[in-house]
Amino acid sequence: PGVLLPDDAAPLTTPVATARQVLEASGPEALATWLRDLGPVAITDTTLRDAHQSLLATRVRTKDLVAGARAQAALLPGLFSLECWGGATFDAGLRFLGDDPWERLEALRGATPGVLTQMLIRGRNALGYAPYPADVVTAFVAEARQSGMDVFRIDALNSVEKTRPVIDAVREHGGYAEGAICYTADVLDPNEDTYTLDYYLRIADDYVAAGAHGLCIKDMAGLLRPSAAQVLVGALRSRFDVP
């Protein structure tokens, strides 16, 4: 399906180089360096995955997602990435919509040639709800990468060891591995003795040691206040070269 845009529609930004161009031309390590050195804040849009998963019970069909992706890619070519696959969208497409998730990924890739695609993958659980054998997970990552996935946002509830097969497979196939640090509590609370700044820095240490190209702070419950974010992000940037 097509998407109708006004005749005078023009991109809101015209970047000199896009994140996808950097990845395609120079690989994920170069992309990490490019992102770290970028002046403006890079934006990942999660509408096509997390928003419709959370607000619409993952019931949006492929044809509508592709139309939205095509419009976003045309009007926002400066996006870092478009999170559009993974999470619960895979099994919901199969169980409730009659959509093939692999065909969806290929269609989304075709609709957004200049923007990085991004997914959520749950470490050894892949897109399921229990851990799979490592060879199953690595085969899944290889297939996803071949079908058009660029950025793998990897989340295993801060158990980095459960993400290692995914990180290894993403690196092997030229994708960008982003390790998600799940945030809770308040790093500025003087009485907090579990979820402290040192706790989060240890998780980041493990991700970097495992080979993650970048780090993500996943604030699932909206608990990360600006003052705490300043401390946490500042500490991560001062300690690690990865973005």
C-alpha cells in the first residue's frame, strides 16, 4: 500500500550522512564512533513497535505499519533508527493477525531504505518467553539480519550473561548490538543500597566486555528523573567510549 503525502512535503531535516549510510559503508564499530561523536541528540522512534504494542495490544497489521514507516522515512530521514519489529509483535502477528513477521520485516526494510531498522530481542529468550538453546538464538539473529534488521536492542533484565549469544551473533553478521540497562529506583536516593550508580555501571561494564556496540537506558516505569539521568548518563559517558 502507498501513503499519500502533500505535493510540497519535504523532509524536516536533510542530514549530510545518515546512520544507515554509516553502517552500510563502514560497519557497526564506525557507527558507534559516529554516534558517540554526533553533536545533535540522535532519535530512535519506537511508534511502530513499542507504542502499538503497549497501546493497541500489538494488533496493527503489516500493511498499516509499512504505510507509516514509509511516511516516517520520507519525512524524517535524520532518524537514527525506527524500532519496528521484535518484542511481542512477532508472536502477535502469527497468532492474531495472520501476518508473517518475516514478510513484515522485509516489507519494512523496503519501505525505509535510508533509516536503520531496530528491534527488541530478549537475550536467550529471543522473542519468546523462555530461554532457547544458543544455536536457536544465533540462527534467529542471522535470519533477522539477512531479512533487514540493523539494530538489535538486547534486554535480559540486567542479566548480561544471557545476552552473550545474541551479542556474538549480531557482531558476526554485521549488525549493531545495543545493550539495554533496565532502570529502577533512584540513583540519587542516599538510602538506596541495591540499585545504585555502581550497580548500573557494573552492568554497563559487563555489556562492554561482552562486545555491545552501544548502551541503552531502559526506563520502563518512567522513574528516571532529569537530575538522576544527568548523573547516570554523565557517569556512563565518562567511563565508556561506546555511545
